[in-house]
Amino acid sequence: MLATLWREVPSYATGRRDLLSQCSDHIDAFLITARTGHVPRGPAVEFVKQVGERGARDGVELEVLLRCYQTNATTLTHWVGEQASATTAEGLRAALAVTRMVMEYTDNVSSALADAFVHESHRLLAEAGSLQRDLLEDLLAGRTGVGTASQARAAGLTSRGALQVAVAAASDLPEAVGAVDHQFRMARVSGIRVARHDELVIVAPADASVRHLLGRAGASTPLTAGISLPLNGWDEIARGHREARRALALAPPGHVLRLADLTLFDYLLAGADDTARRLGVPGVDGLSAPLRSTLVAYAASDLNVGATARRLHLHPNTVHYRLGQVERLTGRDVRNFADMVELVAALRLASS
């Protein structure tokens, strides 16, 4: 068993002595089944429950633990088959009976292991969630005393390290929290993840691929999220929370938006209200699609008519004509930088 586990389940990181002890306990418990015809319960499978609880605390995936027991079952089955080879018909019938016992035993201990693992995982999540919730509230309130500092460092957040804050929302927040937590645990990303009111708040190191992980979680459970600009330590977490909520408000439904991906111009326009639209340039609403596309291309070409013509595959005279139409309809000079800023901003607001 020990040799097979080392070979078949290398991801199960535990000491050789500990694993040998587990194999010995496993065989002792199976012998009870073989001798009595009944699968062991209660104290006889206490060692299985301990393995499940310890695995949950050590961050071992339940699938890995179950694979260990499936591997052990295979080892036992092969051994029984070898002992029964070239024996009497009675011996073969006994081998089949023992093989059936192996299957029943494995089902029983696997269930006991999974139940213990899930129970301990829920307990750890509840405990960690309570501690992280208190820590987050302290950080958002600017309370960074000795106790808070110690908890923050334990969560993988340093006082002067670069951080980021993300805020996610979903129609089914508990399901989204579970999906996000799974992705972050698989990627071993440290930090804080707390369901707070109607949002999930995440504080993580700035180098963590938070956007990617939120996108993966959103593939299974629809969510929308916003991510702050990089922060310099605990003192800026409250500001990062405000920035992340602002990014969340600007994010299209089902998308993850980083403020760092927006230009200042985009950000200011995204936050424009109805008054800003009323202050827009008169006549912009009446511009045809060709005039709008020409104006946008002209701005992107640094107000260069020749570059605009090449970008749109038009003759320069056509570009001059269209820009003249824009000037006639709006009363603005397309060669004046200030007028162009207002024209482009008005166009963006009109199309939003």
C-alpha cells in the first residue's frame, strides 16, 4: 500500500511514518470486516475521520484523500486475487466474497472520510470567516493596532506591501462566494475574502491574478466585479474599497472591471450624470453615423486629415467635407483642441 500510494498519489504530501501508520490502521479496520462480515463503524473508523479532519486543516483536496482510499482498495483487491490464484473453487468463491467486502469497506470509510472532511471544512470556514470579517471591519475603519496588524500579517497582508481590493456582486451571492473561494484556494492566493452586506469584498496582494480568478469563478456562477487601483499597505484599504465599489458600478453585468484598465477620460465620462449630458455640444445628436466615425477617427489620428483618410480608407477631400459638416452642425472648430475634447466627450455621452 505504501509503495503504491507514493507512486500513484504523489500529491498527497505527508510523512512516510504517518502514511505507514495510516496504511496499518486501514488494514486493521479491513480485517474487522473480513472476520465479522460487517463494515466497521464508530471507534473502528475514528482514524479515518482524523485523516479527513487533518486534510481539511492542511488544505488537502478531498479528491486526493479519496483517491488514496481508492488506491488502497485496488491494492487489497489485487492481493486477494493473487492469494486466490490456482486454488480450489471454494477458494475462488471466498476470494470473491472478500473482494465484495473490500468494496463495501471502501465505500464505508470513504463516506466517513468525506463527512469528516466536509464538517471540518465548514467549521474552519465559519471560524476563518468570523476572524476575517472582524479584520476587514478594522481595516476599513482604519484601526491598525497590534492585534489587527498580527491578524493581517497572518492573512498574508503586509503593512507596506502592494495590495488590491475587489468587490463582487451576484444574484446568488452565497453560490458566488463559494465559487470565488474555490478558485482562490486552488491558486493559493492569500488575503481576505468576506461576504459583507450584499457584496463580496476581497483584499489580496497586488501581484495576485484577481481579475483572472474572478473571471473563472464567474464562468460557473454569474457575477460582476470591480477592482481598485494598486494600494500601498493597510492604510489605503478603505480607499481601495471605495474604488472597487466605483469600478463595480461601472462594470457591465457579468464582467470584471479593473480601474487600471480605464483612462482618466473614460473614467470621468463613465461617471457623468444627466447634467453632463445636458451640457453636451448642441447638434451632436444630429450627426450621422459616417460623420461620427470620421470625427472619432480624426481624434484618434491626432487631428491629422491624411492619417484619418488612411485609417478610414477614404480620400482626404471626403474627410475634409465630413469635418466641415460636423463644424456646420455643431458650431465647433475641429482644428481647436478644446473644441475637439468637447465634441468627443459629447459623442461618447450620447452613445452611452
